[in-house]
Amino acid sequence: MIILKSADLSRRRFTNIVVPVCEKKSITAEARLAALVDDALSLPEFEGKADDALVRYSTGGIKAERLIFLGLGKVKQVEEDDLRRMAAKGVRRALELGQPKVAIVMPDIETLKIDRERQVTAVIEGALMANHLFHRYRGKKERKVKPLSAIEVLIARNEVNRLRPVADKAVAVVSGSLLARDWVSTPPMDKVPEKFAGMVEKRLEEVGVSVEVKDHKELAQMKFGALLGVAMGSDSPARMVVADYHPEGATKTVVLVGKGVTYDSGGLNLKPADGLKGMKSDMAGAAAVAGTLYNVGQLQPDVRVVGIMPLVENMPSGRALRVGDVLKSVSGKTIEVGNTDAEGRLILADSLAWANKTYKPDLMIDLATLTGACMVALGQDMAGVFTVDDKLSKAITRSSERVHERCWPLPMPEDYKAHLKSDVADIANVAGHRWGGASTAALFLSEFVGKTRWAHIDIAGPAFTQKDSPCIRPGGTGFGVRLLCDLLFGEESSLTL
């Protein structure tokens, strides 16, 4: 679908050409196209400012049905995400016009202060994310809108071969992100733990990742008391997906753990009506881990990567977990349940402790839609990062800036652990008050990772959106996949294992 092509506009015919323009400045090296940009900038309605757009049907001898000029803003202020959004807008304009193809002109290589590889990656990411449609449950009329069949990225002839591996990697990384989006957007009745485990297993085996799905009986034998406690109220038994990419000769191991509550009613601490909306997204952490492992299978790094995805439904019934119950985790620690809607940390506690003991990883990261408190602190567009490892925290935030899956470090004060004290068990799953909930949740998880290098990323805000933006339509966002891939395998990652 993505094709790198020489930006020779003299010999070919195009349907739509997207041309990026900076404020009052052409940034294309192609002479005829630059003249057309200057002509567009002479119009009062188009100045090349961010979000400016102009469609021209007079193409000055270039064989194209239309030229779509899109503003980037001041040339010295253009960032990678501006290119990502520009490409997304171009694709969406072509979709609105009912067109099957689009060509996107890359800026002149000398114009922007962004590495060429990062420029190409951003454009490809934006184009592919905008071209993604989740119409599976819509009627025939809506399903007639088809994704573009071809997206060309037009660059100088001498850049094509050099940048093709960069393009291939970008396509691979986005594919995992889009898988995660689809899984999060899928209705909960179609992704109960058994079904979701099957979906993940099928896709990961396609890219050569070994997958084992542990059922309720096996989890009971493994003494996953906290996870099975959460699952008690549902008619859909728990599952745990263990995905293992283990290349020959690997000397380092990374474990990724993703919260997979396929629907969260809150249990007996039932959520209010508005709180139930969007709770199909409570498995977004597991979806992000699965999407990342899908990319790992394609990229084939020399590091062992293990994905752990505990899958449950949190439902109210006569069998459901009660406030005041005490669960015994796989670590041996006992947990008093102070709130059945604090269930994600229970399934993660078992999963983190088991993964730590089984794989002895060099690094462990969990992703979870864990707390509303994190959304109160950071809003809906930013994830919280919790770790006592300052270098790891900085590496995560740097990667988040590069891929525009934004994160912000939040504190884990040691003295806050006192808020999780229980009178009857080793630890309580919630603090005795409502304050600092994101931090106390992270501190709870820290009790189950031993001395392993570890970070917790709370994605409660950005995992699901009701807003429409150039790159992301309402629904699952796939947040975390591109972040993890950049952190673990990105050329500019500052992470050291």
C-alpha cells in the first residue's frame, strides 16, 4: 500500500497530489510544483499556516486531477507530528473525495530540521493511521467507503533505495498499532477472554511468535488467586496469553505485561451508567502488548521479548468477588479487596509476580488502563509513567515525544505505601482514601516485581477516544505500540538493557 516513488512529476499521471507548505514559504524542490505553491500562497485564503488547506484543479501542466496544499506553519517550528498530521489530512481528504489513491510530496531534504528518516516515518505513520477504517459493524452504505488502495510518498530519486528499509519498518510498526485499535474497538460480547485470546494467538502465530493460552484450570494450578478472584463473577472463564519471541543467541529478556479486562462493570462496586461507557477498552493494555509482539515478529530484534496478557471480565453476580474478601496471589502475598472496581491491579499482581519468577527479565514494563486518577492528573491525551528508575523514565518519555504518544512521569512516594495497609492481609488493593490514586496503584504493583527493573504506564486516558483527529478516529487508539517499539528498537532510543 505504501510505495516510495521518485518525485518526477513529468512522466506520470496522478489522481491527487498532497503538497506540504510552510507559512509564506515553499518547501518543495520541484520547480513547477514550487511555482504552483507560490501561486497558492498569493491567495488571501491560504497562507500555509497550520491547518490551512487549499484544493486546486488547475495544475500547471502537472498531470494530476487535483493538488491538495496543506499548511504546516512556520518552517522553523515544524515538528514530526506536524508531518504526521499533514499526511493524515491528505489521506482523509482523498477519502472524502472518494478517491482510491494519493501521492504525498516530501519536503525538500534541506528545509526542515528533522532527520530524513524521521520525516519519512512520520509521513507514513500519519497516512496509514488515517487510512484505517473500523466499519465491521456498520451497514452496507458505510462499508462502501474503502481505504485507499495506494499511498505514494514522493521523494528524490537518490533517496528511494536508502529510505526503503525505513518505510518498511514504519509500515510494520503501524500494523501492530492498528491491530490494537481494532481489538479495543471490538464490542465486548465478541472479545470475551476465550475469544480475545484466540484472536491474539492467531495473529501472533502468523508472524512466528510462539503463543500459549492458559485456561482456568491451568491458572488455578499455577495459584493465580488474585486473577481468578476477579474472574469469579463472569460466565466467561479467565485466560492468560503468553507470547514468547525467543531468537537464538538472545542474551537479554524484556517482559511486557498488559491488563486485559475485556469488559469492566466494576463488579459489585458497580460503575454508574456513564462510567460503563467505553469499558470495552479496559483491555487496551493487553491489546498494546499483543500489537507490540506482532511488530516484534516482523522486526525480529535480537532481544527475547515475552508478552503476558491476563484476560478476564469483571462482572457482578452471585459468585462475584466481594469487598472484604482476601485473595492469595501467586507471589504468596495476601490481598484484601477494598473495592472490586480496582481489579486491574489484581490481575497484574499475579502476572507480574509470575513473569518475574519465570523469566527473570532484564526489564519489565506493564501497560494498563488502571486509574481514573491518572486521567484527573494528566487529562485524556497523556499517559502516566511510574518507576523508581530515573534513566528508564527518561527513556520512556523521550520515546513518547518522538512518536507523539505522550507520557509524563508521576511520583511513587515510598511513604504512600502506608495507605495500602490492611488489618487482615498483607496489603489492600486500594488506599483508605481517594487521594493520589494513580500513585498508590503503582505502589501496589511495585510489591509484585521484586528488584527487577520495572515501569508501569497508566494509559487510562489515551487508550480510547471519542474525539475525531486527523490520525485517529473515535474508538481505540492503539496507544503504546509505537511507544514500546521506539523505546525497545528505535534507532534513537536511549534505553540500555
